[in-house]
Amino acid sequence: MKNKRFIYGFLLVATIIALFASCKQDVIFYDISQEVEYEAPIVEGNIFSMVPCSGMLFVQNNNIYQKGWTAEKNAEGRWTQLSTAPASGKPVVRLASDAAYLYALVKDNTSDETGSVFAAPVTASGAGDWSAVPGATNVKELFDNCIFAADGTTTGRNAYFTDGDNAVKKLAGTGTPVAQSVTDVMGATDEDAYIKAAGFDGTTDCFSSNAVFAVINVSGTAYLYTFNRAFDSSADGKTLKYKASGASSWSDGGTTDSIITTLTAYGTDKLLVGTQGGYEVSAVGSDGKPANGENPSDNAESAFGTRYVNGIWHYGAEGTLYAAVVGVEHSQYNKLWGYYTSRNKWNYE
């Protein structure tokens, strides 16, 4: 009798396990059927900047790649590496642009504190020959004011650098840079603080000693955005800060799930918020206040998951996004991702 009960019990357990395995297998097959077939990545490595100029897009990963700004990688456009480097054998660590020139900050080694700036004219067919910018040989940071029109033009876009003496200079193609008198909108008093970013507020360029910085024009009023660690290094880094351009004080906006790493304006009513755990979207109200970050309704989580987003950009048609993702645990995850509404999925660039 005991043997029969044992056999019946064993068969019951085996049947339950089989049924569970079958259901589990169905879920797995369903998940697989929903996965994106990833393309072979072209742009890999440590990516810190992407800039437009004269209808082209440029991105760096020690080298420089270009493509047409409306081109989609899975359709008519693919990234191609520039055939000529600004300085042979030396890494490009940052890019900036104005209406007609692409600028590259080049260092002897990526760990060096300063480097030199090179300039190349840009046409609809891409970047031209590189020239060293006179007087730009002790450069800490290279940046621009982020102007980019919906038609792909960059009229009014200005590029700057901060030198080893913390002086800010405006680039002028291959000409001599022009010294600028600037005010830090962060109000930093630390003697080690220096300008790292800029934005256009509708009237003039404003400058920030924190690289986590964006400007959005909301119903005719320009608002500046950063995060709480810009003012307190011990803060949790998850609270957005904002103020109207010219205002004396910053206010708290919404919060994010993870520590903020980068900000980008997305039209006139949203912020793209890169974090140490993916990216979020913050809606901006008519009063300029940014809402709590929300997870996007795309496949970002299944694509690059909760990895560190080092940069996020919006260029091209509405809904076209790019993200530089860093795998903190392993550099094999350091890649550029792209999202186009035509394919409605994130994929390798």
C-alpha cells in the first residue's frame, strides 16, 4: 500500500513539474519571439559626444564617425569612420560644432587633464581637412550651445573651450579664438570650478560649471535645468533643479529612480534624463517645472537594461534618439544605441 501511495505521489509530482516546465517554456519562447535581432554595432567604446553640423552627425569614440543627420542605420544610412584623424594616433575625447565647423579635443592620452583643439570645415558630404586651432593647446573642456533646428541646420550654434587658466574662449573656425566674459549660472564659488557646458536661452548663451545642464524655451521663457549634485556633492543625485534664465535661485523639480548623469532637451516640453540605471523622460510643465522621471515605453530596458547612460541625444526626425551606454561592470557593453520611430526599437548603431 505504501509503495502504491509512493508511486501515485511520485507521478503526481512529476506531472506538476512537467506542466510547470511546459508553461515556463511557453513563456520563454514568447519572450524570445519578442526580442530584437540586434545588428552588428559600428560605434563602440567610450562615447562622450555627438554633434550636428551642415546636415551631418558626428560621434566620437577616440575615433570620429559621421553620417547624414536624417539617415537611419537600418535603412539608407550607416556610420563611417573619418578617413583622416585630427592628430594621427591620438584619441579624440570630445566634439563640438558651430554652423560650419566640427571641433575635436585631442589628447596624447585619454587620462591627460588637457589637450589641443582641431577644426575641420563641414559640408553636406562630411568633414574636410583638419587644422590645429591657434592658441588652443592647453584645453580642459570643449562644448557648444546645443542649438539645432528641426530642419537640421545649426545657424547660431557657437562652440567654446575652457583653457588651463579657466578662461572661456569662443572658437572661430581655424581662426584665433575670442576670449569671453561669462557668468556661471551655477554660482559656483569653488576655486576648482570651471565652465563645462553652455546653452542658448533665446537671447544669449549661458554657461554652466556643471556638465549636467540643459536649456528649454517654454512658451517664450527660457528655463535652465541641472540636478541637486551640482550644488551639493553629498546629495543623492536624483532631484532635478530648474530656474528661469536670469532668476537668482534654483527650485526643486521632479525626481528620478537612479542617479542622474546627463540631461538633454527633447522638444519644448520634455527632458531626456540619462541615469546610472538607464534613461527616463521628464515632462516639463508650462511653468518650466520638470516632473518626476518616467520609464520610456520602448524596449530600452530589454536592450541596454539598467546600465549607465553616459550621453543621450535627440537629432533627426521626431522620435529619433541616440544613447551612449557604459557597462560599468565590463567595457564590452560600451556601445552607441539608436532609436527610430520607423523600427520602434532600440538597436546598436
